[in-house]
Amino acid sequence: MLTVYGTHTSPFVRRVLVVADELGVATTLLDVNDPVHQAALREHSPIWKVPVATWNGRTILDSHAITETLLAE
């Protein structure tokens, strides 16, 4: 399962979600407008920039890196 930290309004988050959907990757979006998810984001990203994804035990920063990782699998 791909876990994405971000918001529905971010075009970069939406890009990741669309690619994951097209590839059939199960995804959970944790909306960082929620204080609990914001705190979780801060544990994974030192700069608090979205999107951040966790997948197969790895943390991946940046939408381009996330989509490239999904496409490579």
C-alpha cells in the first residue's frame, strides 16, 4: 500500500494519485490539514513539503521521485 501525505488541492499530490491509480497501486491519502497527519508528515520529511510517500518500507520525497519509483516497479 502506498501512503501519500498531502492535500487534495495539491497538483503534485494529484499527479501521484493518478499514476498510482493507473498502475493499480492501492493508495491511502493522509490529508496534512489534519494535525495528526501533519505531525506524521514532519516525522518523514525534514522540510514538510508535500507530497511525501511511504511504500515498501521506504520514504520517498517529491512527486517526480514518487512517480518514477512507481513506474520502475
